Amino acid sequence: MKTTYSGSCHCQEVRFEVDMEIDRVRVCDCSLCRKRGALIFRVADDELRITTSLDSMTLYQWHTGVAKDYFCPRCGILPFRRPRTAPDMWAVNLRCVDGLDLDSIPVDYVQGSKLD
């Protein structure tokens, strides 16, 4: 059963709500994810409600240009992104979601470093 969670960046300029039934978290080893340390969970478009305009956020695209990483322009935190391997979904950074016990969530290690 899905639960609705609230989340934000560090300064709370970027806010969102997300409906999730968390069964695992993804940790990617690509050069970008390794440096940022995000814990990712993918959701469908209709499960994420972003209450901050995407136009007011900083967009970062690299390598193939398919993935879209959205950052708070004030504190620099990445609350969510459009992943390259599933650009029709949202990847939520669970470190930005309020009230989660992150240590209790099983980890799925992803080898993004192996993608061309």
C-alpha cells in the first residue's frame, strides 16, 4: 500500500509530495551518483507532485543528455531527477523525504558505470 510522503531540499525552497510503497532503494556507482550519495527510488509521473516550479530549479544534463537532474539553486541539493534508463519516470532522492528510516530499507546496487 502506498503512503504519501513530504520532502524538500535542505533549505526547503524545493518541496514535493510523493506516493510510494518503498521496497528497496537504488545506489548507483556512476561518476555522478557516487559523488552525490543519493538514495534513489523511482516513481511514475502521477506519484510525484512538485510544488516548486521546475523552471526555478537548476537543470544539469551530461553525457548523453537524456537524464535530467534538478537541483535547488540555493542549497544545491538534488531532490529528484529523470533517469536516463527510464526518462518517463521520476527518481526521488530518499534522503530528501521526511520521516524515513533509511537504514531499514534494503539496498539495490546499480552499475550505472557500465552504461555506454
